[in-house]
Amino acid sequence: MNITQEPKHTVSKLTRLNRAASKKLVPIGAVLMAALLYSVSPAAAEGSHRSSQGKGPTPVNLRSAGSFVILSKSGITDVYASAIVGNVGTSPITGAALLLACDEVVGTIYAVDAAGPACSVAAASLLTTAVGDMQTAYDDAAGRKFPTATELGAGNIGGKTITPGLYKWSSSVLIPNRVTLKGGPNDVWIFQIAGNLTVGNGIAVTLSGGAQAKNIFWQVAGQTTLGTTANFKGIVLCKTLIAMNTGAVMNGRALAQTAVTLQKNAVIQPAN
């Protein structure tokens, strides 16, 4: 199976997403704008960090995991309707654990077997490689040395403006107020979190100075939780669960070594 296969009925999917989300909390306008920029090409995803190096550490190479906006090992649950822009997959668990509806995804849904959604593509080998690359990327991010700062804010980074660099915490990180990541379009942030990452209800991670979501990596050893209507930016490499509460929006990627749980969310892959 060629992962570059064009997903069928993209226009009708966008129409159905718009219709469904208009009755929900998902900000469908943002999803539709992102869809205009969306490319299903894994080559484009893997090449997303080939621009000239800016400030901060070298970007984490996601390899084939960068072809997915949501990737998990033990399933994806969903409270309808979510709006997903990008490819989705889960492995090694059966496709029956991938509970997204076909009209919620602008992209391709990959499963290890035919038990996935009716529109899914069975691609066990492809998914095995992607999950392996996800773990390699997690280990890369977790193994980076010489942090710019350790224990910033004693784990509470709400209200802070954070410049490019490598940041390390020995416990959990809480974002109870807006946090701003300020830097240029090629600058990189890596956050090493030994505990959980929790973003409060209605809280935004904002970008300034041209910073891009594709260059922000949240390596989380515990659980990642995005509060109700939170607006999050960056790529989450999580060793356990990524839980998105009602109406939360992610511009980035949810790459979980256990499950991803959705509740009427928007998850939009970052622009290349």
C-alpha cells in the first residue's frame, strides 16, 4: 500500500465536517483553512524540518511518524464530531479500537486490519514502521542534553514568554494561564517533561515572531491533558495517554504510545 494515496471524496468530507461541526464546539473555520494547506504526502511531512537551522536545538526527526496527525498504539476514542486534518493510525491494536468516523477526517485512516472504519486502509507494515519511528523520536527528544533551563517556573509556566531552547523538568508541567513561545520561523523548542503535561480550560499556547508549531516538541513521560476549549500548539510525543477535553484544539501532532481520547476536538497537522 502506498501511503501517498490520495484520500477519496475530500470535498464531501469537508462539507460533512462543516455541517457536523457547526452544531458543536469545534472551530470548523480554522479546520477548513488548514485543509487548504493540507498535503497527504509523507515526503512533505518528513521534509518539514529541512529548512535552515534557527535558534534552539536541532529539530526532532519524526521520520514516517511525521506522516500522521494522530498516531497511537492502543486506540483512538472519540465523542462525535471531531474535525481532524491529516492522516490517522493506530497499531498494534486492531482497527476496531480506532473509533473515528470517516466524515471526521480529512486525510487517510490507517489500521492494521479490516476491522477499522469503513473508509480505512489496512496497512499493518506501514503502521509498524511509523510506531517504531514515533518511539525513536520520543527517545531522541528525551535524550537531548545541555538544557537552556531546568525546572522553569517550578513546573508552572503559565504567563511566561519562552524563547527557543531545550527545557527540562523532573516532574509535571502545568499551564494554567496563556504561555507564549516567541521566536522565528526556523527556531526550535524541545520540552522534556518527566511527569504530566496539563493545559487548563480555555488556555492558549500562543506563538509570536513567526514561530511555527512544527518546530515545537513536547516530550511527556506521563499523561498529556488539554483542558476544555484549550488551544494548543506543537507536536506531543507522549509515553502514555493524550486526552483532549471537549472543544480543545491542537495545531500539531498527537503521537501517543498508549491511547488518544477525543471529545469534539479539532486536530490540525502543522503547515510544512
